[in-house]
Amino acid sequence: MAEQDNTKRQKRRAFLAGMAAGAAGAGVVGSGAYVAASKAKTLMTPKALEPGQAAQVGLSFADSRPANTERVKAKTGSPNVVAIILDDCGIADLGCYGSEIKTPAVDGLAKQGLQYTNFRTTAMCSPTRASFLTGLNHHSAGMGWLADIDAGYPGYRGDLTHEAATLAEVLRDAGWSTLLVGKWHVNNANTTGANGPYDNWPTQRGFDRAYWFQGHSTDYFKPSELFDGVAPVEPPDDPNYYVCDDLTDRAITYVRTQKALEPNKPFYLHLAYPGPHSPLQAKPQDRDAYKGQYDEGWDAIRAKRLERQKKMGLMPDTVELPPLSLGATEWSKVPAEHRKIMSRYMEVYAGLISNLDMNIGRLMTSLEEIGERDNTIVVLFSDNGGSPEGSPTGTPNVFAPAFGRPVPVEEAAKLYDVMGEEGTFPHYPMGWAACSNTPYRQYKQYTHLGGVADPLIVSWPKGISAQGEVRHNFVHVVDLFPTLLEATGVERPKTYKGQVQKPVEGQSVVPTFAKADAPTRTEQYFELGGNRAYQEGSWRLVARHTKGKDFEKDPWELFDLSKDPNELNDVASAHPDIVKRLMDKWLQAAQQYQVLPLDDRNFVIRLAQDRQQKSLREKWTFHPPVERLARDVAPIVCGFSHTVDVDCERLPGKGDGVLVAQGAKYAGWVLYIQNGKLVYEQSLIPWVERIEVADALPEGKLSIRYQQTMTARPFDGEGALFVNGKKMAQHTFKRVLFSTSYDGFTLGSDLGNQVSTRYKGPFPFQGRLGVVNIRVDISKSTPVEMLRFINAMGLNI
């Protein structure tokens, strides 16, 4: 019994001891958890508050709660947007619009979407782009003319308004990536320099990334005005380089990079090709694929295009081919010996369009490969009709006739084998421009339909079920902005960056995506350079202005588009009441949209006067190194008396190279040393004039001067070269260079496309380049000089 009691007591003690041990162990564990939790509080990021709540801030990190910020995100499933803008492409230049030019990629877009036959633009590049980007009529957007000139009036600032956020700004702030590749041309030319101002450069107007150029067009083989963001870019020294290929490569890379980083984020790609704007430069194989196909001439090609348009349902069977437009000559009246080179220009043009189509196809294939094509809205259009700027006979160098020195057809014919290749800067004859605009009258810059009727294709496989259909609804370029916003489900803000926004002046045409008979706007005004038009339903009133004449005396033509879709039969005399009503409506629109005052002056005259008033500078001093200067902010010396003084040092055995260069062989001047000899050269191919010092220069420090003395501005004068104050050579020019090409101004090398064919590549100066001083006689032109200039240029004033 006693033993049993001992056993029980021992078990109880063991149990109690175990309990005590267990309690002690639990205490240790509890203490460790407390320590861990305390440590975690000082190490781990606290759970964030809900979005929209303010952060809770205590004395220390451990006593605070963060609040996350979230970037705006587009709605799941929002479509990508790709805008493809062609430049100077006539409505009849694409296969799906009746052309014989092979455009399978563009035709494929039409088959996967909708093809519009009554799309209208503004007849010029900068105005059309401004309207597309803002949803405003071009005068309201400050772009009544080109972006080259600020005329001082609200509708003619030549600089994109800030009273309207761009499509890129609106989409970016709604969660889209925004990417620009190609032509911009909506910031004033005088702002395209290293000092800006940058407020209207692409990356300041809503584009995250931009690979672009400012200006009318570019050299396709050696562009010298490309920017990556705000930094100038020199294209690679590659004999196979072609700018349309380069732009497409960049567009594909931009999109694939964006999708790799943020696959669920939609993008807006603005791809603005330079073609087929002059210079008509094409790869030889693309050009020669059309060899012989245009030997029958533009009259026959126009007729065939119209027949195809009728068979495609683009034009009624009753439409007739109009007479050739102003300046064009019937093919039968073209001298037989001229026809071969005339046909060659069109072969080049067709080859350029074929390359554009190939590149559009590459982009579409890339979208297919990454699974984005079905949910991408592709909008493809041209900014105006075919261009008459190549003169009646065409030109191997578009600057030559523009600068008052047209190239004889016989001289152009000598370039047959290389026409369109590097070394030529051509444009086709006006007869081919009339062909591009089949079946309409007139051209780019005119408000007749030949200037404003353009191709428009909208393709969105996921969002448009009616694929391969034609739409005859009236659509103006100003309508595309609200259309894309509605399609993407994005609202335009009423204020942007503190600026009250102008009301959108276009109207969405999204209803036409589903219904062919969906109503669209029925009224629209047109104006460019004094040419005017007003459309009200099927009535279209048009005035082609004659430069220098009283605007109020311009005859107005009236057309009933329901019976006469290509403006052949003027019925103004039969309907004076309608003429009066539409004239009044045009004037009301002009007052509302900042169209006035009308300005009909020739562009060259406008530009010359604008530069004389604002851009001429008497003295420039450069201390190299200095970046390449864009053409529009560089010294203006052509046509003026001026001196260029260069201090330099020729090193032993290293004394050659370019000292100063501006422009390119198509229109430019350069001061260089080659084989020890000092040379000044000006070029306007096929004309080249040189001044060369006979003896080689000594090595060591030198003071070099080029002096130009005008005897009759801007074309008559002489030049002289001085070394260390001594005149070494002089020359009387047959014709002084009036201006330079798109290429800029460089010191110590010749970047871009070179001025002289005597050297290859930039030909950098091997020695030491010191101070460069330029002085220009900027005295204002006298009335006599202005009249002499107008007569020498053959300008229509």
C-alpha cells in the first residue's frame, strides 16, 4: 500500500514537472514569436491602404501605412491604334482604288476592313496632319498653311495650337503607349533647332517615343534631318539604306519592345511615311519592276484607272474622264523624244509606292506574329492629292525649278538609267499628277476634288465585321480624331494642362463601321492659299483663285455631286440662290474657324519675305565643336553678299577635309580642302560651279576667307577665295545659288547627303578647326530687286 502511494506521488511529481517544463517551453516559443513580430514590424513593408487614400505618416516607418499610386490603365481589351499616313498619294495610286501599281498589303487592309470613297482632306500636308491630330479644322489648329511660316494671324501660326490636346496626349493619359515614326511637320520650322523651343516637338505633344523629321520630306537614301526624341540622328553609312525601310524597322521595334514590357497595355503608333512625296527616290529593283508599263502615257493610264474604279464600284458608270488639269499636256502632244524620260518618272513613282506597300505589309505581318493584329485599328490615308510641283515636264532635281533654274528635258533624259537613285532628286510631270487624282480635277493645293479627295481605309478585324465593303459616306480628316476616341472608348478632356480646350469640330463616323447608310456630317468648308470650297450635302461650291486677283471677283462653280461626282458640269448659273447661300455659309465658317485673312502669295515669296523679316542675321560666330544645325535655324547666306572666315591649322600630312558645308548636292555650298587645295563649290545638280586655288596650301595655322559679292540679288554675283588675307582665286557665277536643300549646316565635316561629288562621306577636316565667323549683308530687298526676283523665278503672283 505504501509502495502504491509512493508510485502515485512519483507520477504526480513527474506530471507536474512535465507541466512546468511544458509551460516553460511554451513561454519560450511565445517569447520568440513576439520578438519575430516586433522585428517584422521594423523590416516588412506594411500593407498599403486602398488606392485613393492618403498615406498614414507616423514618427517612424513602423508606425506608418503607405498608400500606393496607380498609373492610369486602359480598359482591359482596349484596341491598339495604328495610323498610317501617306504623303502626296493620289486617290487612284493604290490598287484597291483602281491603280495598276501593285499594292497587295494595302489591298489586303481594304479586304479586312472598309474602303471609303468620299474621304476629304485639306489639300496640303501640315494642315491635314494638324486636323487629324486635334480634331479641329486646320485653321482652328493654327495651320492654315505650312508649318514653315508664322504669318502672325491665329489661323496661320504654322505651329500646332495648345488649345487642343493631340490624339497622342489624350490616348497616353488614358493608358496607351504612344509612338511616332516618320514625318511630323506641325511645329514651326524656326523651332526645329538645338535650342527649340521644344513645346511642339513630338515628345512634348504626347508621344512617349519619336523617331522623326520635320519638314516637307526627306532624302530617302541619306536623310540628314532625323531626330530620336530631341537628339539629331545620322543614318548608318550603308549602301542599302532606304528611309522607308528604316522607319518601318523602328516602328516594328517600338511595338515589339512595348509589348514585351507591358503586354496588356495598348499602343498608338503614328507611322507617317515620307512617300510618295518628292524627291521620287526608289530602289532600282522597285523602279525597274515597272519598266515600260507607262510608255503609253498618262491619258491611257487615266482611262484604264477610271474603268477599274467603275468595275470596283468606287465610281458610277456615268462618270466621265475630265480634261487634263491645269498645266498638263495631252500625251499625244508630248514630243516623241521626251516620252521615254516622262515615262521613267512614273516608273520611279510606282516603285516608291511598291516599297511603301511592302513595308506596310511587314508591319502587318509583325502584328500578326505577336498576336495583336485582330485588336488593332488600322487607319490608312493620304494627306492630299497628287502633287503638280514637278512642273509640266518633270525634273531630275525638284529644287532646280523651285529655285528658278529648271532643267531642260534633254538634260534630264541623260539621267534615264539612274533616275530615282541617289544623286537624283526628281519629281514627276503634272500629267502623272492628274493621273494620280483620277477621276478628279486639279491637284494638291487646290480645293477642287483633285486636291482633297484621298484614299481612306479602316481595318479592325475584332471590331468591324463588315469586311471588304465600300463606304460612300462623306468623311473629312477632322472626323478621324473623334472616331478613334469613340472606337477606343476614351473621352477628350475639356481642359488640358490648365488650358481650356476648343470644342472638337469633327464628328465620329464609327456608325459607318456597321451600317453603310449611317449618316455622317453633310457640311464642310475648304480653303488653302485663297482657293475655297463649301460642301452642303450633294452641293459643292468651288472657287479656284488666280493669284494677285481680287478675291471677291473669283468665279464660283457649283456642282451637284449626286449627278456629277467629279465636278465636270458647272450649274452655278442655273442656281444663283444656292450659290449665294453657300457663299454666305463659307464666309460664316471662315469667320468662325480663323480662316481670314486670305493670303494667295506664292510660297517662295512668302518664305523669302518671312525670312528677311525674322530669320536673317548679320553676324554668326562659331567656336567648334558645334552640333549640326537644322536648315531652318542655320545661317542664311545664299543670294546675299557675305563672307565666311575660318581659322584653322593644317597638321603635317593631315590637312584635308571639309571646313564648312550647308545643304547637299541637290542645293548646297561647301568650303573644303582636297589634296592640299582650297575649294569653294556650290551645287544645284546638274549644275556645279567651283572656285579652286591653284597651289596647295601650306601647313600650319591659316586664315581662310570665302567672299561673295552680289551684283544683282539674288542670282548675279561673284565669289573669291583668300588665304592669310591674299586673294587666291575668283569666279563670276553663271547663277548664284538661291537657297539650300533640307540638309543642315555643319562645321568640320559634311554630314547627311554631301554637297560635292569629289569626296565620299562626311570628309571630316583632319586638322584643327578654330573660330568660324560669317557676316551677311542683310539689307532689305528693294522693289526693283523683288520684281527682278519674281521675273527670274517665273513666279505667278
